[in-house]
Amino acid sequence: MQQNQASLQLVKELLPSPLNDHCLSLVTKPRQLILYTDSPAWASKLRYFSRELITLLRNKQIDINKISVKIIMDNRRIVAKHRVREARLLSTENANLLSRVADHTPDPGLQAALRRLSSHHKNRK
């Protein structure tokens, strides 16, 4: 565990800012490094930088051939966005059109539905 912490510290020093702040953890395997980050956007940036990171690690005599990047989602930081839905109202012109269609519709159920729908217009009082 201490070796992983030391490796993480070294990787963070080699990564540019702010990328280093989003490298949360790592796991070392023979000739492979698995980095963990907090979002898909930072994972993509880490993957893009991985070739350069391999070169930097080799310059420090650390034999790494492959870097994988995985995402750790922090469920505590996910906040649901509550949107207030705005009523979608018909224009007065469309409401009048629906009312006229209802006047010429023989089916009483459809006629009642069209009249209810036509009552939802913008200039309603």
C-alpha cells in the first residue's frame, strides 16, 4: 500500500496541472499501470497523456509498457437536477383551430378531448 502511495505521488508529480488533481489512485502490475480518475472527461485526458507519461516513467527507470485508465464515480457528489417544468400552452390561433375541428367531429369522446385540449392556450384567463 505504501508502494502504491509512493507510485501515485510520483505519477502526480509527472502529470501536468490540473490533470494531476484528478488522478485519484493507481494499481501497479508487471509492466502495467492502472490509473483511476473521477470523470470520463479526465479519463480521456489521462489516456491522451499516457504515452508521454510512459516516456517520463521510463526516464525514471520505471519499466511500464501500458497505462490503463478507469473511472471511479463518487456517488456523494452526484446531485440530481430538479427542473421546474414550464407548462406548454397552445397559441390562441391553434386553440381556435382545435375548437373548430371539435365542432365538426362526430365522435363525442374525441370532440370532448379536442375541446379540453383547446382550453390550454396562452391567453387563457
